Amino acid sequence: MEADISVNRKALHDYLVLDRLEAGIELKGTEVKSIRDGLANLNNAFAKVEGGQVFVYDLDIQPYARASFEQHLPKVPRRLLLNRQEIRRLQAQTQIKGNTLVALRLYWKGSRVKLELALAKGKEGRDQREALKQKATAREMEREKSAFNRRRA
């Protein structure tokens, strides 16, 4: 069972998602307890491949209030757990101009915290406007279809 912890909705608006993958994330105990309390924020989180490893930046996990002596920092880079082939493929893909790694959502998978990572390409202003137009026309078509079905019934 997968339960969302935090979702980065802005990423789907600002980026065109080319590929998605699931990554484990290396966390301390106080970080997991903060996540259980709902103190995680995924907005503006992104990942980079550095030295054969993948790190996520700007993942904000607030400090755990009832921690005894060891406390974590809120926005420290955290290592993602991926296999070597995935890391090599991501490194090759991010070398292409315009491609980046964006964190889409943080969720529970069993008792583990997973991060959905997207290989994405930044949208320009005209692309965002086009996506909004398509959404609006699809919404209008659904409205017309439901109105037609109500009249028939």
C-alpha cells in the first residue's frame, strides 16, 4: 500500500516528464519520525548525479520536536538509493541540455520512504499556456458529454 507523504504539484506544471523512477532515500531516525508527523515538504526539490551517486537537494524535513540528543538539519542533501545501471543512465540523460531530475512525490511503500524521481525537461511559457488550453478544452468536453448524457437519461 502506497500512501503519499508530500507531492510536488508545481513540478508537473513547470516540467515535461520524460521518465519516472522510484528511489529509496537514506534517512536518519529523527527524519523518519518527522516524516511520520507530516513535516516534509517536497516543493523545489531536485536531484543531481555526483561522484557516481545521486543526491536530492531542497527536500525540507523539519526537525523532530521530541528528539533526545541527535537532531538532523532540515535541508541537507540526502543520498538516493539506486542501482548502478540506473545511476549511469540518469547521468547520461542529465548531460543532455535542458534535462533535469525533479522530485515528484514522497510516499510510504510498506515501512520504507520512497521518492518518485522524474527525468524532466523544462517547459517554456508558451508550452505551459498550451498545456492549460488543452486542460480547459478537455474539461469543457467532459462537461458537454455529461450534460448530453443527463439530457438523454
